[in-house]
Amino acid sequence: MSLVCTVTLDKAKGITVQIDNADDGITQIVALDGKTLTLTVKDSSNTSTYVQKTDSIAITCNDFSVDAETVTLKSKKASSWTSQDTLSLNSTKDMTFDSKAKLTGDAASDLALSAKNNLSAEATNALSLQGMSAAMKATTQAAEVSGTTLKLSGKAQADMDGAMIKVAATGQLDLQATGMTNVKGAMTNVSGLVKLG
């Protein structure tokens, strides 16, 4: 392999060091112009650049990788991370997302949350779940909804279905309908003091 090395000194443009590898079609350039340090590596189809100024560093390349035991990223002002393709975050141990202010998550399509063990959602104030349709299902054990006051309502219809249904109140129990009320069973038992009318 034969390399062609060129060093150019210019009082206006600074120093340029260029190495041409004709066998592999690769050119390496180091340019210092008194304001900017520029590193360039290119071939016939790819170019990667490192541009450093007093207040910034810009890296442009097809594939950027960092391999280290620990990595710390810190910014004093707003930061953004944008991927024009798939973005994956993976951890072989615990992962934490924490915000000292509001945390917002949004998906233009589906959003899925899953856990092999437990999944919990908690709010110190109001907790709201809303959808065009909503379903809560316990596959093998009991499903429980509890609160100081419990209210179930359906604007069109409310159904409760089960092999056995039990409604109990430690105090007063009210059953009321503005229309007809039907009570039907293969056998119907009414016990206690009964007042009709």
C-alpha cells in the first residue's frame, strides 16, 4: 500500500494535512484554520466528519458507536433525541425514567405496556383512564374495584353477568327504576319486613 501525504501551510487558511490511500480509495484530511478543527474521512460513497469549534462539536457519519463501562450525558439546557427510524432502549438490569416536572408519553399508533410480574399505575390526585372502548380483565384470579364511593354507570345500558351475583349493603339498599322493574327467578325468596306501596 502506497500513501500520498500532503501538508499545506497557509497564513489565511491554516494547516491542512491530507493522506490519500489510492489502493483503498480512502482520503483522510485534518484541517485547522484558526477557528475550526475539521477531521474528514471519505471514500467513493461515504464521508464522516468531526467538526470542533470553541462552543460546539458536530459529528456526521453513517454509524456512530460508543463502547465504555460507564456513559454519562448531562446538559444544562433543553435536550432532544430524534430518530428517523426505529429507536430502541434496552437494559439488562433495572431502567428508570424520572422527571422533576411533567412526564408525557404519546404514540401516533398503538402504545403497549407489559410486565412479566406486576404492573402498577398510581396518582396522588386523580387517575383517569379513557378510551373509545375499555376493558379490564383478570385471566385467572379475581378482578377488584374499590373506593370510598363506587359509582358504575352506562349512558345506554349497564349489564352485570355472572354464574352467581351478590349485592349486599351493611346499611340501606335502594333499587329504583323510572320505568318498569322486573324481578324474575326460577325461585324467588323475599324475607324480612316487607312494605309494598
